[in-house]
Amino acid sequence: MEKLEGIRACVFDAYGTLFDVRAPMRKLAPEIGPHAEEISRLWRQKQLEYSWLRSLMGVHADFWHVTGDALDYALDQYGVSEPGIRDEILALYLKLDVYEEVADALAAVRAKGKLTAILSNGSPSMLDAAVRHAGLDKLFNMVLSVEDVGIYKPSRRVYRHAMQKLQIHETPSVCFVTSNTWDSHGAAQFGFQVVRVDRFGLKDDRLPGKPVALVKDLSELPGIV
């Protein structure tokens, strides 16, 4: 795999890239019942759809609110109404499992003199909880939320916000790392050099902007930046 040239900063998506968003439903599957996996997928689908639709409608709400609404939809769709289960799931979402290679990969990227940052749809309180729980707080120069902009990715305003905070003026100097195909296209179209983490064998979407590299997990990242 070719090395990316001119990279000054590696900017990471959080959910699905660093943190396993499937973990809460997996842990509570016995209580949720036989449709836990389907509920998990629908929850994630609606979480993303609501973020995009709210951006288009001009009715922003933070990601915690969106996450709760999406969970309510998914639970209702499958008739899960056990008292307290919603709160348990959401509590676990604040303490998501981190993928096992993440800490070592981040440390290796920083050892190469690159700035590191998170750029996420998550609200500041959600990101702070997840990063601290995973013990990653000392591995990032900054953690950036779309709440500073008031619109969700893949709006260009969000990617521009990262450049402003990092004080980087040329888009190809940023390596953007995400496992989400839509985020990959959005960041690439903006001008970042995008590395997509393909944990689940997904194809690129039929959208403008293409990643410059595909990796199976973050352990491959230090070798190309």
C-alpha cells in the first residue's frame, strides 16, 4: 500500500471507527430477546437517517437526542417495552467498547509526529464519556463535535471546522479515517485524503469522492501516514 504524502494530521470518526456501536445490544441480547441484532442494525440506521434529515430540515438536535429517538423507534418496531431496558442500552452507549487495535495505532501515529483528533457527530458529553472510558484521552490533541457547527456530517462545514481548529490550510494535509462509507465520500469530496476502515466488507457508495486507501483495521494506518 502506498504511503500518503504530506500528512500533518490524522482525524478520526468515532462511532464505528474507534468505538463498537454494536456492543450495547450484544451485551443485553438475553434481555432484549431474539431480535437484538435486527434492533441494533435498525437503531444505527435510524440514528444516521435522523441526523441527515434534521440537517436537511434545519431542525438540529444533538446526537444524544437523535440517538434516543432512533432507539425508541427501533424498540417500538420490534415491540420491546420491558421497563428500564432503554436506559440500560443508552448507559452502555456512553461506555462503548473500543476496537482492540485502536490505542496502539493512535500511539504509533502520534510517534510519527502527526496531530490526532476526533471529528464526530457525537455531542461533547457523549464523546468525553466514550474517550475517557476507553482511556484514549491522552492520545488526541483535540476532540471535535459537530455541535460547534450545528449541522451533521457530511456537511462541508463540519470538515472545514476541523481544519480551522487544527490550523491546517491545505485539505490534502489531513488524513481522515472512518469506517462509514458515507463519511468517507463526504470527507474525500471535501478534499481530505481518506482512509476507510473496512471492518465489515462494505463497498464504496455511488457518491462523489473516493478514499485513497482501504484498510482492514487501524493497525495498518501508521505504516501509510
